[in-house]
Amino acid sequence: MKIAKSFKLALNILVHSKLRSWLTILGIVIGVAAIVAIVSIGEGLKQNVQSRLQGMGADQITISPGGGRAQGGFRGPGGPEDDHGGGSGVTSEDTKNLTKIDLQVLRSVPNVAAVQGIISGRGEAYYLAQTATLSVQGVDPTAYNEMTSAELESGRFLGPSDYNAIVVGYSIASRTFKQPLALNRIITIEGKPFKIVGILKESGSMGGDDNRIIMPIDAARDTLPDMDPNRLDTIIIKAATADDVDQVTLDADTKLMMSRHKTNSTKDYSIRSAKEAQARMASISSTLTLFLGAIAAVSLLVGAIGITNTMFTSVLEKTKEIGIMKAIGAKNRDILMIFMLNAALVGAVGGLLGIALGTLTSKLLPLIGLRLMGGGPGGMTTAVTPQLVILAFAVAVGIGIIAGAIPAYRASKLKPVDALRYE
């Protein structure tokens, strides 16, 4: 029997058992849709994390106070958090700050393109009769411009000769004050006037520059309260190439331990790279995606049981027809092909509908998530990749074939005489 004829007969079986077939298909639809939607969340998380970490620079290494190489997360060129401690998880009593001496030591490390020290704190800003306490970051303008992944909404970055000049994060410029900040406006920080020379584009990143004022490091030392003239909150190293990161990290660690008279067990700073963070986050997101996918796969298992049940019922209903076909010359493999194709059709239809439903759900999830979180960029993202679509469809068809294998085999082995006498 030709494959086209077998397919036509399999389709006929599917069409003429409508309610039972569609209930079975519904089980596959729900399972595939759940997998597509859940895996798309994991894939979106993975892509989002990777894009943010890549934006930080795979060729950059961060050094901050606080012992332990693996402590905390990668801060990137944005530097520490808003407080003076930088969120390192240790108190001022058991942390020795980084200093200008450390900066000079790190500049002697081979294969280093640039090094910058960063200080950070909070200062009271005054603008058009309004005050707000804002995060301020002092940077080396030349090194910062070379390392930063931030983009400008308008204006320019800081220059080497700037002092009373600042670059403002998007959120501060647009949301902090009743009157939005604009280029060339004067804003007072801790009693000192500063001219706005640049406004950054919105990044949406929790640790980005949206809620930060960036000024030259010398101006920050003179402006922020209780600022030690030698203290640095973070040091960022830019390796010559991304391939040099591991060696530069090792060399920088060795030189710092020698300079600060520390060992691996006693060192009072942490050193980490975006490359390490990328690998760690990729592993975490992959594990999360696998876990969520496994949960959704339970629905597919239920669907497979439904297909098996439907196929057994179809075989019983079509027993006489099977006997007639065998009596007029149909072979075992023809019967097997018909029922296997019928099972594959159930899986294929369920897979296609499940992919459509799962894709629609994945598109709606970010909108629902953003609404729950109050909107804005940087919220939930999803990604339905071609690989995911192909895999979901293949799994659905595969489950249909596997679930229908035993009933189809039993149908093919029926003896014509017994099948014709079946009531």
C-alpha cells in the first residue's frame, strides 16, 4: 500500500473520531504550550543576562574590598552600589579599602589596556527648589570613556579637563525632579554647582547608571562627605583582549597579594571578571530552564497516555475494518503504517496548536509581568527560538508515534478471521 493511501486512511480515522481525538490532542496542546512558554522564559532570561554581562565588557575585571574571590556578584564598570561599602557584604571594620597604591600596582600588570579607580557615595542634590539624595560616582574620565558600555541620550561624556561637570543617568534626568534635567543646566550637589554635559540613555539594568550621577573623581573627592583622599571603592581593569582576561586576573591577584602582604586565605579584596559571571549565570539559567521544562513535560506524559488510550480504542473500533483490509490483501506493515500515521497525526496537530498557544502565551507573559511590576524596561523577557519550535514539534510527533506503537503493532497482528468475527 502506498504511503499516500496509508496517510489518507489515517487522516480518515482521525476525522471520524472527532471528540475523542480532539480531547487527546488537547492533552498534547497543553503539554507543548507549557513547555514552549516555560522554556521561552528560561531562554529569555539567559539572553537577557548574557546581553547585560556582555554590555559590561567580557574583557573587564573588577576588584573591590572584601575577602573572597567568589564573594558577591560582578559589578561591572558601573562600580559598587550606592552605599560606600559597595554592597560587598562585609562591614567597614573588617574591610580594608583599596587605595591609589593598588591602582599603581595594577597598572604594571602585563596585557592591560586601561585601569581606573572609582569612588562612590551619596550626595544631596538641589535643583529648582527641590532636593534629593542621589548616588554619585567619581571616575577617571579618560579610562571611563574607554571602558563604559553606556550610551548617551544627549550631550557628551566627561573630558580630561572637566571638573565641575557631570553626566546624569536617565532616571535622574527624567524622573527625580518635577522639572526634567537638561543639558547645560546647573545642579547643586553638596553645595557645589555642577554643569550637566551629558545625559545617558536608559539602560533598564538594576545595577546600571540610570540612577547615578557621574563626575570626575577629583571633584567627587572634594564634594562627597567623609571621603578619604586615597580611598577607592572599586578598581576596574580592562584587559588588552578578552582572551587575556584569565591571565590578567591571575597576574593582578598575585601582584595585589604581594603589595598588600596577603595570602589566598587572608586577602581582603575580591577579584572577578565578567567572563566568570557569564559562565556562572549561563549555567544557572540553563539549569533553571531544564528544571522548568521537566515540570512542563509532565503534561506531555499525560498527553502520551491519552494518545495510547485513544489508539487502543481506535483499534477496537476498527477491528472489522482491519479484518476486511487483510482479507482483500493488506499486509501487516500496511496496517501498522496506517495506525502509526494516525498516532503521528494526533501528535503533529497537537504540537502545532501547542506551539501556537505557547508562543502567544510567551508574548503575553512579559506584558503581564511588566504590569505587575509597574512597567518599565528590564522586566521579564521571553524568547521563542526556531530551535525550540522544531524541538517542540519533534517531541509532539515523537510522543504520538511512541504512544501509538503498541496499539498499532497489535492491530497489525490481528488475524483476518478473528477480526471479521469481532463484535
